[in-house]
Amino acid sequence: MSEADKFRMEVEANIRGLGADADVQALSRIWVREITRHKYAYNFTWMGRPLIQFPQDMIAMQEIVWASRPDLIIETGVAHGGSLVYYASLLELLGGDRQVLGIDIEIRPHNRAAIENHPMFRRIRLLEGSSIDERVAREAKQAAAGRKCVMVVLDSNHTRAHVLRELELFSPLVTRGSYLVVFDTLLEDMPDDLLHDRPWGKGNNPKTAVHEFIKGNGRFEIDRSIQHKLLITVAPDGYLRCIKD
């Protein structure tokens, strides 16, 4: 056995141990709950643009992108565009004609201007419209046509109904071996006082949509090894690996 294989096996054992450690898992949930009160995810930028993600999840996304080498990454929910820029910069390292498609019901003018003036914009396409609109879904399907590897990231409206419809529309575009990532599934585990001013909450959020989707779709499985190794994540049960064509 090579030294690289030994190291890989050691890491896999570490991750299994973290997943089985109830105390570590509980402490991680408490930590996420408390940092969420301070809007922890708002504190970071990528190449000058606000990212609004946990750095830990972005490391996981880098690992996925490097391993699967997608030709196209579709993301619903643009906000300030930091995650679009992040994915575009990863695709820039991979080369070729790879592209990020960013979808949002409203791309505010100041954010659009900043994204369009960014050096990574050459790999970004913006599409304004609801991610559950049939027209938008058709345009995304057209963008994915002929691509060998497509990855999808859902991070827009977080109600169960909206995310479930996104899953229905965009999951067919994800290719075997790639990922469909649903962010903010942690909302199911947040206390009510952090959710009172939102249309989503316990029983009505991305995680409940994922669990309903998975029961009726045999193409995907939840890759819990990712949340086990990260410990700090906004996407518990949200990393879905495509296992069938």
C-alpha cells in the first residue's frame, strides 16, 4: 500500500470517527447555533465580493469542484455575487470553456455592476428570474445541454415548497458523479428566535425539502461524510451526490 493510500485511509477513519462522536456533533450544532446569532456567514469575502457562506463549506465545494471538474455550475441565489466569483475562480484554474450560471429573481443594479466589472465575470452568466419559473428552467437546461459534468447549487428562497420545486427542475441537469448542493438546511435545527421574521422555519425549510426529494428520487444520495468532516456547515444533509445517469 502506498503512503498516499495510507493517508487517505487515515483521513476516512478520522471522518467516520467524527461522525460517530455524539458529543462532537452536539457541540458543533451548538457552535453553529450561537455563531448564527452574530451573522457569522456575513464576515467573509472572495476576491473582493461578499461571500455570505461558511468558509468550511467553501473548502468542501473546492474539493468537490476539483474532483469532479464540472463544465457548468448552476447556482440559484446571487446576492452580492461572491459565491459566483468563487466558483468562477475555481473553474478558471481548471481551464477550458467552463462557466457559472447565476440565477436570481432580482439582481440589484449595484451588485450586477460589481459582478460584471469583476475579472472573473468572463466565466459568469447572470440570469434574472425566479428559479422555479419554467422559462428560467428552460434556459438553464439549454445552458447545460452538451456539458459533460454539471453541478447545481441551491441557495435562494428557503421554504420547503420552493426548494422542492427547484430540486424537481434542476436535479435532472446534474450528471452522475457530480453534486447537487442545497444550502441552509441547518434551518431545521435552529431555535425559533432565529427564524421569527422569515417565511421558513422548522418543518418548512431546505432540509425538509431534501428529505422529501430523496425518498422519491433514486439518482441521489446524501453524502454525510462531508458534514461529518466539516462539523461547521450550513448544509447538514444538503450535499447530494448523483449516483445514476
